[in-house]
Amino acid sequence: MLDGKKILMIIGGGIAAYKSLDLIRQLRAQGALVTVILTGAASRFISPLSVASLSGQKVHSELFSDNAEAEIGHIALSRSADLVLVVPMTADLMAKTAQGHADDLASTVLLASDKPIMAAPSMNARMWEHPSTQRNLSLLKSDGVLIVGPEIGNTACGEHGRGRLAEISEITHSIIMYFGAHDVASAPECSLSGKSVLITAGPTYEPIDTVRYIANRSSGKQGYAIADAARLAGAQVTLISGPTTLTPPAGVNIIRVETAEQMYNEVIKSLPADIFVACAAVADWRVEAPVLGKVKKSKDGPPKLKLIENPDILASVGKHRSRPKLVVGFAAETENVVLNAKEKIKKKGCDIIIANDVSVTSGVMGGDENAVHVVGKTAVDSWPKIPKDLVAERLIKLFAKMLRREEK
Ligand code: C5P
């Protein structure tokens, strides 16, 4: 799946460096050509000889080396790849990259590169949580660096928390997805360059009192994946998200909300857009009068909650005077999935509904995979169960085509 893709892999000096050896193997098995730069510290964790044998290429590590510069200068090295990959990205290398330092081969290449950069950080959990690392993370993201992980788990230093390198299979998957979506983006018929895409994602929280709320099991993964795929296709993306634990994709304008009413207000404020994708699991009802403070238990029994209907965001956008050319709804159903979706197209004034089965046995809500039915006004296309980011990539392809048709 990565046939002929040129990956320049920078291995940082962390204990997780040894895992990058397996990554080299996996990337080569997918057909990629992997050239490696080892930082000085990394070569204390793994030997340049192992890296050279696994990558089948000369390993680069010196900035000031007459030989290396004569063979291939650091500028050429930074330009010859399709993707620059940093695994593991240490706290120190994050700081250097965020600040634009160039005092060794790895940092110089990162600064001189005009290619996309993907980094998988790994470090002690306290280092990861430190405000300076988090500041550097925000800077890197706003510079467009794609970040994979880190995960929560036990780190080599015997502590528990977020800081573990993402699984090698997860990093490989992100690279495959990146190139998949990138290929989509670069295919002219699938490009969304110059288009604006407005997406809602995640659940909404509807307060009962100051500490309690009504919510649902939506993770936001599908909406975030669509935002990422739309951005990779060249669109200007605004993602209006209910509460989730996800990191927003780089380069996307994220607006965070809690309630359906807040989501509604932000969506209407963000119009006009070329495409609207209502992926959020918006609560249908809210408590009419949430209590200020915490409701106490009483001998009169549980409080009676009076629910009232929330605004229907999708239906409002469907009939708005600035209606986007393409309005996409989602339908989470537990029965009669396709039939209900067809009804919803009419009811909500949208062009297409992406319907999925969210019954407990489907594992869709909160899971990483989705099996969707793409329900149009006349036709239905049922896709197999595939990862949510692949669903997103295919949907973006489809939306780009539909938009083009609308604009003709
Ligand atoms: O009616 P139902 O909730 O099944 O419709 C689902 C679709 O409508 C989704 O696209 C969802 O984002 C959208 N929706 C909305 N506002 C609501 C309820 C649902 O935008 N209040």
C-alpha cells in the first residue's frame, strides 16, 4: 500500500527508539523506501548497523560531515522524501522543532524540510503533561505537524500515564491513511481546494444541574476523521465539537461546545459553507430548567425532569437561506436503518444521509470501525465494515464529486 513512497525517518533518542526498528520493517513490507536519520542520543539506544541492515540504506547522523555533505547534503535529504516521520519524537526534539532550532542533522532537516511531517511522541508522562511540552505540541500542530499518539500505559521508567509511543501498527496505519487521503487530495476530481466544510461531531451534554448532565455514547471519532480527510483534500474546515477526548486534526478550526443549543448557535454563525456534515449525536431533548447548584436527595423521591426539544441543527441548515450546496446528515439507528434514513432526507431537507447501525452488537458507537449505508434521494450504497478514517476518506471523495455536480 505504500509502493514507492519515500519516507525519511528521524529516530529520536528515547527508550522507545528500539520500536522504530519494527516500524522500518513494517513500512518496507508495505513497499516504502525508508531512509533513516539517527540523532546522537538515538544511536546510544540502537545501533546504526541494525538500522542500516533493516532499512537497506545508509544511515545519516552527522550534520558536519564532509563525506555526507558531498554524497547528499542535508537540504537534499530534507527534500527527497514524500513524508518526514519522527519516531520517537522526544520532548527535546519537540522543543527544538517548535522553536526552529537547527543544531544537529535531525533538527536542521526538520527546519529545512518542505515536506509534511508526522511525529509520534514518546516520553515520561510528567514530561508529556508539562506545560512547556503542551505548548510545544500546540505550536507543532498549528505548524501542520501530524501527531500520532502518545498513548496511556506503563512507560519504561515504571510510571503510568500518557506518554507511551503509539503502537507501531497504529503509526503504520496513520501513514497508510495519510498517503491514501493525500492521493485522494491530489486527484483533481476529489480536491476540495478553495471549498469550506463545516462539520459537527461528538455528543452534546445537556445539564440537569451544575454537576449532572444527560449525554450519549458518541466518541466523535467519525466526525473528526471526516474533518481530517476534508482538510487533506484541501478544504477550509471548521469542526464544531461536543465534549470528546480526541485531539483535533491539525489545521482544522475547532470550536468546542457542550450543549445542543450552543452547537446550533455556532453552526449558524459559521455559515455560509460549501458543505455541511452533521455528524454529531445531538441530544434530542434537554432539561427545561437546569438547576443552579447540585440537586439534593429528598424524601419526596427523585426530581421530576421536564424535557423539552432541542433545535434540530441539520433541519435548520437544510432550510437556511445560506443553505450549503451539499447538506449531509447522519442517522444512528438500531432498526430499519435504510428506511428511516430515506424518511430523514425528506424531513431534514438534506441531500444525503449516512446511516449506520448503532445497536449494541454493532460496536460502532465509540469503536474504530463503521459499516455505513450511503442513502441518497434515489439510490442506496452499502459499504462493508471498515475503519472510520477510511469511511471518512471515501465520503470526502464522494462529497467532492457531488459538490462538483451541484456546481455544474
Ligand atoms: O433525527 P436524528 O437525530 O436521527 O437525526 C440524525 C441527524 O440529524 C444527524 O445528522 C444529526 O447530527 C442531526 N441532528 C441535528 N440536530 C438535532 C438532532 C439531530 O443536527 N437536534
